[in-house]
Amino acid sequence: MPETLARLFRHTIAYGRTDMMLTKQDGEYRPIAACEVERQVGRLRSELFRAGLSKGDRCALLSENRWEWAVSDFAMMTSGIVNVPLYPTLTAEQIHYMLEHSGARVIMVSTTEQLEKIRTIWERLPLLEGVIIFDKCTSDDERIVEFASLIREESLSSDEKKSLESSINEIQGEDLASIIYTSGTTGTPKGVMLTHANFASNIRDNGYEFTANDVALSFLPLCHVAERMADYAYYWHGTTVAYAESLDAVAQNILEVRPTIALAVPRFFEKIHSRVMEKMGTASPIRRNLFNWAVQTGIEAIPYRLIGDPLPLALKLRYAMADKLVLRKLRDRLGGRMRYFVSGAAPLGLHLAEFFYAVGIPICEAYGLTETSPVVTANHLGKMRLGTVGKVIPNVEVKIAHDGEILVRGPNVMRGYYKMDTATNEAIIDGWFYTGDIGEIDQEGYLKITDRKKDLLKTSGGKYIAPQPIENLLKSCDYVSTAVVIAERRNFPSALIVPNFEKLRQWAKANNISAESDSELAKDSELSAMLESEVQKTCATLASYEQVKKIAILEREFSIDRGEITPTMKVRRHAVEKLYASVIDEIYTQ
């Protein structure tokens, strides 16, 4: 197993794949061979050194997922340069803070749009010496260089090859590999320092069985530790990695690439499930009943399939028919070859896990944080328990504190927060990292996440409410896209509801309600009463003090640009509460 990411690169190249990467060019996916990736990495690494960068210097990377991201990262990992990945959705001011705080000397950007962000803040960044841009760009500024001009086309010289090999051998596990700024659902982003050994331990211990026959689609942001570590693991096992054109193009790219594995977040599965259910909502009664029967048959088969037991004969025959008539066609919408997904970053609703497993596409839910490189626990094929985030991976320890907080210790735990000693000492005590998550471990060792410690809500009556399980339950309602539970210092729980507008329009049409816009639809009193009733029915199984009593329907989806969600689709609870303060107050003053 790799001791460093530099050695991982050498191991990956040794597979000699002609399709190490797949990238969309001129309307179709084309392969990039391992030998070409090695040449480009070696060339870029030499140019970075020639520009004056050396081991330990910071180089930022502001880009969407694309092959240049991986080549740039490998060039840094094989030279000891510290990668500071940044979300391309960040504003110029957010980028300024991270570049200034990290002391980055160079930044690589994907497009002219990202370049313009840097131009607006460059004069306030005295340490930033240059920009490397992936796309073509015409500029008179000598500090701005095109990526293509650095990697050129000539082969590496023998001296360059020796230098690359020597550099790979010199990188040590304790060397800093990356400073990753947390997406910051609360407070100022912190720079998480991860070493080569941190990443290497997670590649070794995550337990997922990727193979050289697999094709992975990379579409979650590579600047997030989860997709980055997943891609490292793919490469270690010789898996071909295809880069999605964009998040908006994922549905089309899946059909083109026909991947066998991929990492996703719950919101991805919610959208697929929602689209399927919407289509069934307008189908003929016969087709709709057939769909419901097939999915229910798949759900009945889950207990047997989870432990590898044969299905009883009657169920086996029904499942074969359901698969032929319905389930196989649903799998075809995801390329038809998907072995399984890995899900992380946020809790996965049980109804989603059951639906996809019933269809024949298991979702292996895992748990981790940026500070843990990231995997702490994971479900694996043949060892899954739906509704949990799996068992603790090898060489990592987990314990539950007296207040329910999950503590983690192991080789995957970060070195600390960059330039934030106080925050580091608060987060890591006696070698244990305090995650801030609340959870419980069952008798068989499966971990279940309850909520974020800071997110626990205390009502005016003194009752504590964990909002995430309630929000996940609400999202199982066909009419709900996203929900944010409100209860802190309030006398009863309420919820801000981002509705499934497509389903609302269908309901409105069936009930002769006309509306010219989604905004007008959200304000309709009859529709509001219906949705509030549906929410209350959905919450009927909860304790009385947990049940949502009133709702407010929002007029649009939450947005990254408005700061309501993070780039990994997590709701910024405090930002939402502040933005919709007047709406919340109205709920409790009506």
C-alpha cells in the first residue's frame, strides 16, 4: 500500500493503462493514457520548480473536476508542493481569505471566469506570484500562463525522469500534502492540514473493492476531500476515472460513460428518486401499479440480499419478473452497469437506501470528515446495514463520549488546523478528534449518526430535538424537496419547506388551482393547508414534542450563491435562519 501520494502516482502509472482517464472532448469521451499523464505530470512539475516553487510551498487549485485538476495535483504530490484546493463556486472575497491565509504563491484556475475573480483581489495578495490557467487565454500579463504551454508535447528527458523518480522517493509520509478549507456551515473556514500519510492510510483502510475492470465517474467537487480520496483509491486499484463535464451534465455523462462505481451525496439520489416518482405520478394506472409492485418486490428481497441468502422460490420468481419488466429499465437510466454507489457528506434517508437497493443499485453509506481524510466508518457490499454509516474501518478507533459525541483516533486524523493552534487543541484532545457529530454504535458495531452537536435544538419547554432525522423524514414526503426544522427556544417545532414544485403543480392542476409562477403557487392558502397536513401525517410516528406543527413554504430552492447551502449541498442552518428570520417569526406570531 502507498506510504505517500507520490508513490501512489508511481503505482498508478505502472498499470500502463491506455485509458487511465476519460475526458469529454469534441462531444465524446476520449481516453488519456498513463504514459501521457506521466509525461504531463513530469513536465508540469519541472515548470513549477523552474518558477521557483519548492517543497512545502503552497499552490492553490481553483477548478471544476477535469483531467487537468488531477495532473496538477499529481505534479504537486510528486514534488512536495502543498495543494490548496478551492471550490469554483467561491466568491472573490472568500478566495482572497484562503489565499492570504494559506500564503499560496501560485494558483491554478480552470477558466477566464475564475481568472477574473483573481484579478479583482490580486493587488491585495502580495505573496501570489502567478496564475496558471487551464483554458486558452489571451493576456499581456506575464504572470498569467496557459497550462498547455507548460506541459507542451515533447517527451521527458532522461534527467527529468530521474528527477521525478528521485522526488517521489524523497516525499515522506509526515510531509504536508494539502490544506483543505472546510466549507464552513458555521463560522470562518478552517484550513485542515492533511499529510501524505493521512491520505495513504485511508486509501489502505477504506475497504472498498475497486478493480481494474471498473470505470468511475468523478463528479463531486475534487476540492472536497471525499471525491479526492475516492479518486486516489480508484487510481490505486487501476480503475479508469472519467471526469464529468459539470454537475448539470452528470445525468448525460452517466449514460455516455456507463460507470460501474461513483461517489455521490444524498441530494443526488433525492433528485433521481424525485424524477422517477414524478414520472410515475403522471403514468397510467396500470403502469403505475406495475412500478409500485416491482419496487415493493425489490424491497421484500432486501433482507435476503443484504446477507447473501437465496430468495424463497415464490419471491425469487416475482423478483425475476419485476426485474425484467421494471427494475432493469431503472438501472439503465444510470448506464446499466452500476455495481454500487458510495454516499457521504450528509445522512442518507432510509427510504432512498431501500429504493435504490430494491432497484438493484446498492448505496454504501460511509461517514467521515475533512479532518479524518475522510473515511471513519463504511458500509460494504455483503456487510451493509441500511440506515447506518457502517462499521469502523481498520486501524481507526471510535468511541462515544458521555454526551453522545463521536470521537475518532487513528492515522487518518489531521495534523491540525493551519495557523489555528487554539482551534486544533480544542478539536484534538489526548489524540482523540472531537467530531461534533452525535451518534450511537449498535451491538454489531454499526454506527448511526443522530445529528450535529451544535445543531441540537432546545425548545422553550426544555426538550432537545435532533433536526436532521426529522428533516430526512420530511423529505420522504413526495411534496417536499428540502426541509429545515426550527425549534430553538420556541414552544413547538416548525419547518421551512422547499417544495417539490413539479409535484405541487400536478396537485394544483388536479384541484383546479391556477398559478402563474412557483412564487404564486407557494402562497396559495389551499395548497399550503394540504402541504401542512401532509407534513403532519409524515411526522405522526415521532414523539409529540418532535412533531412539526406549522410550516412556511419557500418560493425557491436553496442556493450556493446565496450562502444557503455548501458546495456539497449541506444546509447552512444558521444562514438560512438569519435569511428567513421574518418568515420564521411570522410562523410563531400567527
